Amino acid sequence: MEADAGTLPTIPPRRFNPQGSARVPVLHTERGPWQFTAPYSNTSRARRLGRTKDWVVVFSDQDGQDEGQCTVVTEHHGTLSVLRVVRGLEAAGMQHYRADWAVDTSFHNPPPPPPV
């Protein structure tokens, strides 16, 4: 993974960064007219749950116009456990995994969440 290898540029997070150090890896990429920027999440919830190296916020724009953002996480409960999902679009994620790869998620035994 590029973030682990240290090959991605880093940015200073706006929150929880009193020193102003650039420590959050961020991926910039383009697909056709779309541009995507994806840093790790640095929210208080991500920090509290120990997910700052898991949750990714994806910002998208097309032709210079902001289109939106979403958060991608590793699910830790339910049928999609241990799979990557877009928060708020879990039903679409379920359809994606079932239709595209016919994944039988019933065998997943998720790791317990970290202590809060």
C-alpha cells in the first residue's frame, strides 16, 4: 500500500494537530473527467475507534465542480464484515459484492472492535 510505503504526499490535518505537521497521506488521482482526493479520516470518531489508518474520506469533483464526498471503511459488523464499504451505501455494497464476485460473506468472523 502506498501510504504504508511512504510514497504518497502528506498533508497537515486541520483537527488534532497542534504542531501543524504534515502527517496524513493523501492520494490524488483522475479517472476521465473525474478527480479524486482521498486522505485518511482524522475525525474524533475515527481517532476514538482507532480507525485513522483505515477510514478514508473520498472527495470528488468533475470538471472543477465539487461533486461530493463519502467515507470508505472496513465494516466490522454484519454480513459485510471485513469488507470495504462506502458508509451510507451499504446496500449497494452488498449488491456489488454479491453480483460481481458472488462472495459468500457468511464465513466472515470479524475481529473484535478495539477498546473505546
